[in-house]
Amino acid sequence: MTIASHLVELRKKHDALTEMVEQAHRIPGGDDLKIADLKKQKLRLKEEIARLSQH
């Protein structure tokens, strides 16, 4: 897998997590721990994308 294709996959996962966070926010009485976990996952992906983009 090339770096470019890996970046594409990471961005897809990041976008999917963004959608999951938005959906979780729309649920009344949503699970704050789940939302926080999703946001942490998004941040890790964002950092990995940034790191790989610099190479």
C-alpha cells in the first residue's frame, strides 16, 4: 500500500467518524463517553494524516 492510498483510507475513516459524532449528537441523551471516544479516534487519525502528509 502506498502512502497516498493509505492517506485516502485514513481520510475515509476520519469522515466516517465525523458522521458518527454528528449522529451521536443528534440523539437526545446521547452517550457522552461514546462521543468522547469517537472524537479521540478522529484526533488520532488527524494526527496520523498530518504526519504522513509531511513525508
